[in-house]
Amino acid sequence: MPRTMTAHVEDALAERVDELAKRLDRPRGWLISKALEQFVELEDTRDRLTREGIASLRAGKSVPHEDVRAWAESLSTKKPLSFPKEKRGA
């Protein structure tokens, strides 16, 4: 069931939302709902991945900085390296 929420935004952002809603021929509320849905999904994913990364580090799993750096530098060459493997206690 839909709920009404209130948010205070700067005038410039409100104008941009109104302009985009008009161009898309959609109500302002629909646009705001979609934007909020995407933002929450993105932040949930970011939070989950951060927690997973911290758990991996606490479990002793990591990729040494030197290996990542060598891989990153190889990306612009004709023979890029494969992504380095994780090492326990690295």
C-alpha cells in the first residue's frame, strides 16, 4: 500500500524534478518514487558489499596491494594480467 512521505529539497532540485517529470510525461510522485527506489537499492547493495568485504578481511582473505597495482597497471598494455588471486593472511 502506498504511503505519503515528505522531504524538503532545494528549489533547484525541485525544478529539475518537475522538468524531468514533464519531459517523461509522468507525475512528479512517480519520478520521485522511482528515484528513491533506485537509491535505496544502490545503498543496500553498497552496504552489503562493504560488510562482505570487512568479513573477508577479518577472515584473513585479501589480495596484496602490490598484486592489485601490477594488475591495474597491466590493463593498458597489450597483455593485461588476470585479476590476482586472494591470499589468506596477505
